[in-house]
Amino acid sequence: MKKFTLLVTLSAFSLAVFAGENTNTPAPTGPPKVYIMMRHGKLIEVNRGKKKLVKKDITLVNLTTIHPNGAIDASSGQSLQLKEGQYMTMDGRIRELKDMVRAAPAKG
């Protein structure tokens, strides 16, 4: 009986350990919450839907610097230019605004 109780206890413990949270979940869909875009020749920071004209250099988490004119000094030493209709995420990825996934409108 002791062996059976021990077996059940170990089984329950191992299920609890292996039933942990799945860390391979896909990223949430929708536009990024914070990004920098080039619109009408001006650099604009969008933070949770609120737009603000960029007047000073911004340094991103990967040490890339983006200047108010859209010039980018990548941490790798590469120089780029953010073009009209592009946006840059705060981790340094450049994407097209037209490809940005729109969040579904709220029902109600």
C-alpha cells in the first residue's frame, strides 16, 4: 500500500511539473503598441495610438539611434534611412506601414 501511495504521489507531482505554462505561444496580433514612423516627411512616434513629432534622437533597446530626419545609425555600424510609409519597432525592425496588421474593431 505504501508503494501505491508513493507511486500516486510521484505521478501527481510529475504531472504538475510537466503541465507548466507553454512558452511557445505566438505573439499577439495587431500593430505594435510603440513604434516610429515616417509620414509626410516627418518622423512620428506612436505610443498606444497617441502620435508625437520626434524632435530629438531616439536610442532603441538594441543601441540603434534614429534621428528626427529619419536617418538611422544601426548598432552594427550600418547607416539607413527610414523612408515614407515605413515604420520601425522599438527593437529596431523596419516594416512597411501598408503591411501593418490592423486590430479587429471592437464589437458592441
